[in-house]
Amino acid sequence: MGDYRATFDHSISDPETFWRAAAEHISWRRAPEVILDDSNPPFYRWFPDAELNTSENALDRHVAAGHGDRVALIHDSPVTGSKSSFTYAELLDQVSRLAGALRTLGVDKGDRVIIYLPMVPEAVVAMLACARLGAVHSVVFGGFAAAELSARIDDAQPKVIVSASCGIEVNRVIEYKPLLDKAIELSAHKPEHCVILQRPQAEAPLNSPRDIAWSEAIADAEPVAPVTVAATDPLYILYTSGTTAKPKGVVRDNGGHAVALRWSMENIYDIGPGDVWWTASDVGWVVGHSYIVYAPLIVGATTVLYEGKPVGTPDAGAFWRVIAEHKVTALFTAPTAFRAIKKEDPKGDLLSSYDVSSLRTLFLAGERLDPDTWEWATERLGLPVIDHWWQTETGWPIAANLRGLDPMPIKPGSPTVPVPGWDVRVLDPSGSEAAPGAEGAICIRLPLPPGSLPTLWNDDERFVASYLSAFEGYYLTGDGGYVDEGGYLYVMGRTDDVINVAGHRLSTGTLEAVLSGHPAVAECAVMGVHDDLKGQVPRGLVVLKAGADVDPEQLRRELVQRVRDEVGAVASLRLIDVVAALPKTRSGKILRRTLREIADGKTPMVPSTIEDASVLDALRPTLQSPS
């Protein structure tokens, strides 16, 4: 294992030499001679003279090296009761044939293809087929509302949309085709064709000649060889929410993406060829792009694609079953998943039914990992539980405890240290570096490393305005936090989740960490609500652990006292409600901003990404009345 400090210092002091060495692990059609083009700041480009194909790096080169019989992809679907696996040779065959079908439909290098699919192997095949053609894919979370899908159609202007007849949740079938038809009807841009995967749970009528069944499209398709693209050509567009109604199209290029993801698998996650890697997320999110599809396949590992939930498919032992059955080496999921498991099975009794001895590490990211959840998982599994932090825009981790270098002591509540390549600074409002322990805006000194976004789709101006205008020479992450005396980073939440109580700035993450430490609390959310006297005061919502037998009024008093003891009276947390559930997006993030706006008497635009709107509806009376 390498030395973290030496590796990090090298990446910051001499990034071109560092990333030239990392690039040697990628198969290039034309190897890079120029590593970084810094001639047009803030638009930096990595490997500007290089050429490659990402699909070739994920599939062909492993088959050519004699590893075609190694399992590339395992699909485990408790919602349909089915399992399947694909070797690298089998996956290559499917990808090259779908690429041939898309080419027959007119898709060429640089064209866009929207992928609107559930968690099925065909989603992976479609992404890699686009990469094979040099086409730009944009995956839209399956089941997204028609209006949201329409906005992405008009922005990306796809030649073809690849979709399915339906998706399947725990106890319901979601028909995709009516949503897709409505989205196209709403869109100014009309795709030339739609390729529809017919699922037996709900087959869809097709609108000929626009719609073509997947099986028909690939029946006579000729396999396609990988197309050479520039390292700076876009691989995909992934839309993320912005402060306006228009989503931001994060662009990922081919070359920097391949180099960074391959480096991350070895050095952050300690995963290599033949390891079984499971990312329990969705291909509609950046985690699914980077760590279900591209990174594990580029490194030659086996990746698990899971069409299920942490609980309810069928119970809170679902994750243990998948680990045991497929001999998973490492699991990456969101803290919300483990909070859900902990709530349903507080003592972890179901774990004893499964042999999870293959598991070496649990990685958690996507939202702040509260110390209580970290402690629960650590105690139950007896393994390193690694918090790490990154964003849709960055594409791979900014801060982590690097398992492939020299692992550092874990400090609960911290994702540990900046990953090599990421020059992380905490800045105060004047742009000066904050003192150790002082909270500020977490920023990254430019240039960002390979794999991060070079711009937004067709919107350089918004890219600069959204990320680069607050502090000259820095990327603004939008998260607040601090660095302690030992150099550990603490991410306390989005900067718009900072509460200003009578001039005192309080992070919701700090308050949530205190509430979640109570033994009866499964999960919680804190938001700042309007107060005539203090400007804002914090308000808390807590969900109890299954079987917790507590008096709500007594619990409220205990939680208020905990905050007073651990944060101070200045926090003024008095308003706490016990609720049945918290509203979340499908990726597991709590809708704090929406909750805050309802509590302030506003009528917010509820995100289409909400997992279950009925949860929010049930909370409205509570939020709209004093606690």
C-alpha cells in the first residue's frame, strides 16, 4: 500500500506527473502527450490530445486479455424473483449488438440517447452501447414524472430514447410507457425512435413506426466495434437539480472519467479484478453511473445490480442475503439504507441468518453519516465502515478514508481526508481559509482533477455562475463544514441548511447528529423555520426505532436537553415532533428544503424525485401548526 500523505502531496504539487502515471492503466487509441490544458481558465481540460473508447476499456480489453469467462454483471431482483449473471464475453456481445441496433436507427458519434430504464441489465447494456458508438447518453431515473423527463428531452435533444414498459417497486408496478408518451407530447423536441424493453409485468402498446421493441431491434443487429473518441468528448449528461426550475446538465468526458474511476477503485475502495463489488444505488444517479457501471467494469471486477430495497424485499435482511449469496467483497450504499435496516431490525437479529464473511468493507455516502448509524453498522458487522463524500458534479469521491493506500483511524462524523487530486479548502465569507475547527464554505482549488465536470451541457455561463463565481479560483461545493486540527474534514450539510439564530450560525447536521444519538431515534431532520424574534429557529422531526416504547413528551424534553448540553442554549431547539416517516427523494435524501418551506407557510414545488408523496402529505398538518 502507498503512503497517503506522499501520494496526496504529489497529486497537488505536480498533478500532471501524477495523472500521467494514472493514465497508464487505461487502454488508449492515442495515448496522451499533453496531460492538462490550462490555456483557458476556468475551463480546464485533461488529456486534450488523447483518444480512446470507454466501452472498450470496460469490456473488450478484458476479453482480449483472456478474462471473457469472468463474471462481469450479476442481476439480483427480489421484486421479480429473478437472478441472472453475464460474463465479460456475454456482456460484450449484448452491448455490441445493441450498439448495432442503435446505429441502424441513426445514432452516431455525438448524438444523444436518453435512457429511461429500471434496474435491469439492459440499463447497463444501453449505457455501454452508447459509449461504444461515441454517442452521449443521459440516464433519467426510471419513473420520473413526465414533465421532468420532458425538460431533459428538450435540453439533451436525443435522437433515440431507450425505455421499458414498466418498473417494479416493492408492491406495485409503475408503467413507464404512458409517462414517456406524455413527456414526448410535452416536448418541443421529438425523438426519432423509442426502443422499448417489454417486461412481462406490464407490456405496453407501441406506437409504430416510432416505437420499436428491444427484442426486435437487436434481432438482426450487426455487432459494432468501439468508435474512437477524443478524451475530451462527452460520455454522458446527468441532470441534477438547480436553484431554478431548469435542471443542470452535468457533463462527464471520456478520458478523465476513465482515468479517475480506475484510480479510485484501486486506491479508495481497494477493489480489483475478480472482486465482487456491490453498489446498492440506482443507475439514474451519479453513484450508479460511476460505481455500478463504469468503475467496476473498467477495473475488471464483478458488479452487482440490485432491483430491490434494503427493507420490504422481503425484510431487513435483504442486504445480508445478497452479500452472502454473491460473496460480495465490498458494499457501497447510502446511510439512509442502514437507518432503514436499523429501524426495522434494531438489534440486527436477521444478520445471524447469513454468512457475510466475504465482506471486507462497508462504504456509505450520499448524505451525512451520523455517528449513531456508523456505530450501529460497525458493531453489527465488525468491519471498517467508511464514510466518504462527493457529488454528482465531481463524479467520484472528494474525501475518503483510502483503503487502498494506508487506511487512517476512523473518526465518526468525518469522511476523513481529501482524496489525492482534490485540493480542498474551507473558506470564510471573505475568501480566507478558516481556522481549524471553524465552519465555512467547503471549496476546491482549481483545476478540478480528472473525472469532474468540465462544464454544463450547452451552458458554460451557468457553469461559471453556479460553481466558480463565489470565490475566484475555487469551485464552490455548496456544502459547509470544517477541518479539525488533525486535518480531518467534517461536512455538516448544504450551506443553505445553515440556520442563523439571532446571528449565530448553526449547521443542521450538527443538530441532527445530537438528535440521532438518542437511543430511541432511528432518523431525524432539522430545518430552520422563520421566527420573528430570532430570524430563524431550528425545528426537528424524529422517527422512532421499531419497538421503541417512549413517551413523546418525555422524549422531546430529553432531546431538547441533549441539544442544550452538546450544542448550547443558543441552538434554541424547542420544536420537536415525533413522526411516522420522513419524506425523501428516490435516492434517499430527506427533503429538508421542502419541509422548511411548508413550515414557513409557503407552497413549495415538490420535487418529482420524491419517493412517496403521501409521507409529505401526512406531515403537512404537523408542519403548519406550532409544535
